[in-house]
Amino acid sequence: MNNIVDINDYTNKLTDTLKSKFGDRLIYVGLQGSYLRGEATSESDIDIMLVLDEIHAKDLATYRQILEELGEYERACGFVCGKEELINWFPEEICHVLHTTSDIYGKLSEIVPSYSKKDIADYIKMSVGNLYHMLCHRRIHSEMEKNVYKLPLAKRDIFFILQNLYFLEDSDFIERKIDVASKVKGIDLQVWESFSEEITYENLDRNLDLLLDWCKDVLKRTSKCGD
């Protein structure tokens, strides 16, 4: 069984090794995910954001070796890119990245493009559209057993959508899952609280209808947002 990692010790050792291996090519290191939110369990991944001056295949191989030697390799994940790629990244994703990454080395806000309210709205609409399509496709083409098993996994995507939606509407970015129920309202709260109920064959379609109605509502709300 895995243990919860001492994330400060892990990131300190990782950053020191990255400095040693890449020198002044190292631009940024940041922490993301459940360890950042203080919600990590023994099964949680370790989400690290790494930015180098440029990314080549040999750099990826070097980073893999660093992670293997550091330990917990099977749980290590995250985002890796070159500086120029990040500067020219999709602006729709930047709000989410900035609010869900903690600087360890470097300053993320200085190496990402600017974003607008419309970019945030477009990110939400894209995420909701993908969720809507997935829910419909699976209900038509997958066995009921898979639908019952998979539907609770949508909670992660819904959390990300709610984070950005409430920042767009209320300028309040919800950092932790534990805070969602006290901050959202209306159908957003209904959807979030629906995940406290075990999904069964009997209640699957009721919960699915709620999610589809919610997707429709969020798409309408975000369509009203301009720059």
C-alpha cells in the first residue's frame, strides 16, 4: 500500500535535482493537484508542473530518470513543456492553470499569456461540452454496469468546471473540494450533492438527467459572458 508522501521533502529534492541536471535551462517548477489542495490520500498522484527553456526527447528521458530515482515514480504525473510553448499556450486554459498551481521555483504568472473573461467562459463551455457528449455517448453505447461505475468519476470534471464557473460569475475560485458545498448554490449544489449518493441501476437515469440539465444551464450561463 502507498503512503502519503511528505510533499515538501519530495518537491525540495526534485527541484534540487532539476537544478543540478538542467542548470539555467530550468524555468519553472510548480505543484498541482490533491497535494496542493491538502486533500491527498495514499493513492493520490503527485502532480508537478515543469517548464524548461526547450523540450526535446532527451530532456523527457532525463526527467523520467530523475523521477524514477527520486521514488514514487508510478504516482508521478503532471505537465511538462518548453517556455515558448507555454507563452503561446491556449489562453482558455490559463486561468485554471494559474489558480491550480503553486510556485516552487520561478513565477508562473510571468511566463503565461494573458486571458479574458471570454477565455474563461470558453474553457467552461469546452469542458461542459465534452462532459455532455461523454454522458450521452456512454448511455447509448455502453452497458448499464459501465454507466453505473463511470458516472461517479465525472465528479472530478464537475469540480474543475465549478471552480472556473464561480470565478467567472463571482470572482471566487474554489480551491478545495471540501469547500464546494458551502459556496455553490441552486442546480450547481444539487449536482455536487448528488455525488454523495451511491449510483445504482435504479437511480442512474435520474442522476444522468440532473447532469444533462446542469450542462444545458451552464452552457446558457456562459454564453452570456463577453470580454
